[in-house]
Amino acid sequence: MAAITVDTPQDTRTQSTALSVRRWFLVACPVLAGVFAVIGAYADPAQGLDGRELYELYGANPDPLQFKSLGLHWSFAFWMAPALLAVPYVRRKGAWLANIAAFIGFAGMTTLPGLLFIDFYDSAIAQEFGADGALAVEAQMSDMWGVAALALPGLVGFVVALPLMAVAMWRAGLVRWWAPVAVVAGFVAFGMSSVSWWGCAITTACFAVFSLALERGTRSEKLEHVLVPG
């Protein structure tokens, strides 16, 4: 004889709390991405530099560098997380766009945040062998095709995943047109400022607008209106 399972009020409350925590984590991710970007950019001892000058400063400032790398590591992770977390909310129109965004976000999240670990190697090499040693290692790595193959999915995920998910949610009727615009504006501020702390602060403000759109778009009454045919 088949057993019949009936949810108790306590089971229902537990499930409701778990789903609420999951939803609020999604809502918080864009803001957390901006906040950690500000931390990383502010701590960067060689902001906007490259080549010899960058390696010299990385070697001379290992402590600030670690805050920079950890800050951007978590920023990039939170930046792409909504592309995966928002998928269950997008149905009917925009569903395929959401699938693509999730796949690209997965590729980005499994690659780009981890690449920040190379900063620690750059600093350690510069401390032990000077900027010349770091430049020599960089030259050797530039000839390795696997480096580009590993980095490219991360960069594509970083650039494409969140805006594409925002467009998918707009197509699904969950957010207004200004939500994807806010995401793109945040990315532009991040890049055009050469990842400076003030540019990342603008990014945080733009992403906060997107978080507001996420909060409104994932409310239960909003989902009922979108998912149930009128």
C-alpha cells in the first residue's frame, strides 16, 4: 500500500524560510558584487598599471594586493551568480535566453574568480626574483594556448552572463526595461574607470537598482501574475 506524505505546518514554514533565504541571496548578489569590487579596487596597489611598474608594486605591497585579489575574487563570483540563481524564475518568454545566460555564467564562475590567484604568484615572484622574473614568467605563459583557453570563458561570462539574464527576465515580464540598462551601466562604470574605487562605487549603485528590480520581480504575487495565463 502506497504511503501518503502530508506536509505539516512546521514543514511548510521550514520550506518557506528556505525559499525566502534563497531568494534574498539572489537579490543581494549584485550589491555584494559591487561592494567587493570597491574593496578590491581601493586596495589595489597598482590600479590601472601593467608591465614592470605593476610587478614592482605587487612585489613591494603584498598585503594590500591580497585584499585586492580577494575582493575582486568574490566580486566576480557574486557578479555572475544571478545568471544561475535566477533561472527557475524565468519561464515562457525568455526561458531560452535564461538557459544560455546560466551556461555562460557557469563557465565564467568556474574560471574567472580563480584566476585572481595568479596575483599571489606575481607578487611572490617579484619579491624573490624582481620585476624581471615576473616579466619573464609572463612572457613564457603568453606562448601557452591553454592560458587563453582557460581565461576566455571567464571573460565572456563576466561580460555577458548578467546582462543576458537581465534581458531574459525583462522578456519574461519579471523586471522593467531599466533593469538590464542598470546592469550595463554598472559594467561600463567598472570598465571605463579602469576598475578604480569610484567607478566600482558607481557600479554598486547601478547594481543596487538591479537588485531592487530582482526583489520586485521575484515576489510571489509577481510570479503568479506572470506565470498564470490571464
